[in-house]
Amino acid sequence: MEEFEASASSKKVKTIYISTVFGIAMVLLMVGLLGLLLIDANNISRYVKENIVLNIFVDDAAHETDVLQLQKQLDANPMVKQTQYVSKELAARNLQKDLGEDFVKFLGYNPLSQSLDIYMKADFANNKDIEKFKADLLKNPLVKEVKYQQSLVDKMNENVKSISLIILAFAGIFVVLSVALINNTIRLAIYSQRFLIKSMQLVGATKGFIRKPFLLYGIWHGLLGGLIAIVLLVGTLYLAYQQVPDLVFLQTYTEFGMVFLGVVGLGIFISAFSTFLAVNKFLRLKIYDLYR
């Protein structure tokens, strides 16, 4: 009879710990997905910012070699991501495609100027930096005019800021809820071991000695929960990429690695810390409080 009760108790404890691990894994899966969402939002923002074009129109009398020299100088500028030289002929061909007719033949000459298309780095794609960059450019005698969509830059930065704040607020709330859920799950698991904790304490075991096996289990459960979450996360991403192949370009392997390490690290930390708090709670309880 005693062997049966011991076996039943052991199975119950195993069931509790298995449910704890999977509970941790589910929460960490959501944390991982949220982390990737934050990375995707940031990468999309950078992509949009770095595709804003500044059109630099140069003087009609400027030689192509001088314009190309200016392009090299701009390529070396830390604010510039890339540049593209647009000759008069290329500008004419592009406009002919848009208009659907040969305006050069109609006019008898090409009225367009050679130009440079400038793409700023995301960190400098704001009106303050662009205006400063523009003012410096206009000091160059080769530069006749600099054009860009100022209202678009303003609107884009406002929208990016608003979306980022919303996602960060949501992420903060979710992380707090995740910690609370994992903490509650672990407390319930430790609760089933409260009599064992008190028995060890009564026979003279130190608090550190009692905590050690529980903390090791907590670290192990956090690690296991994190690894399960990563497997589920990879599976979820695989299914998402099957439906929307372009999603694969939104993250890099480095970013994946950061999220995966973050998920495992968070799982270990929360699990170990929650275990520490739960064990301490039962160490402080009086014997008669264990039955409440």
C-alpha cells in the first residue's frame, strides 16, 4: 500500500513538473514571437527610411567626370547609404516610359539635367538631418537643386514612432504577464513539495542545502522550456514562410540567434528566480500553515 502511494505521489509530481515545463514553453513561445515582431517592425522601418530618395540636380554645364567625383564624395559620407548616378539620357528614357511618348524627338533636344539619387541611412532619414545635409550640398557649385518629399519624411517618422511605442508598451505588458504566469506555475509545482521542504528543515538541513536541488530543477525546467519554445518557434516560422515567402528577408541569422538566446535565458532566469522565491516562502511557513 505504501509503495502504491509512493508511486502515485511520484507520478503526480512528474505530471506537475511536465505541465510546468510546457507552461513555461508556451509563455516563452509567445515572448519569442513578440521579440521577432519587434525586430520585424524595426527592420521594416529601416527599409522604408532607407528608400527615401533625395534628388540632386547638378548644373547643366557640369562635366560627367565632375559629377562622378561628387558621387564618390557622397558615397564616403557616413550619412549616406548609397548613391545612383542618373545621366541625361537615362533620365530621358525613364520619363519616356512614364509619359509613353518620345518627348525628346518632339522638342528636338533633351531638357533634363543629369542628377544623383541619394539614399540616406535610416538613422539620418529625418527632416532635421536631411535639411542639414541639403544645406551642405547646396554650397557645392555643381549642385543646382536638391529635392525630396519633406511631408512624407515627417509623416513616416511620426507613424514609425507611434507604432514602435505601441509595440513596446504591448511587449512590456506581455513580459510582466509572462513572468507572473511562469511564477504562478512554479509556485504550484513547489507547493506539492512543501511537506518535503519542511521535513528537510526539521531534520536540520540548511536553507541553502534545501534550495539547491529545487534551484537546479528550476534551471533545468527553464532550459527545457526554452528549448521546446525554440522548436515551436521554428515550426511556427516555417509555416509562416510557406504562406508568405518574403517574410524570410525580414530577419537575419544573428537576429534569430539573439531571440533564441533571449528566450532560453529568460526561461532559465524566471524559472530559477521563481523557484527561489517559492522555496523561501515554504521555508518561512510554520508547520500548521502547510495544511492551509
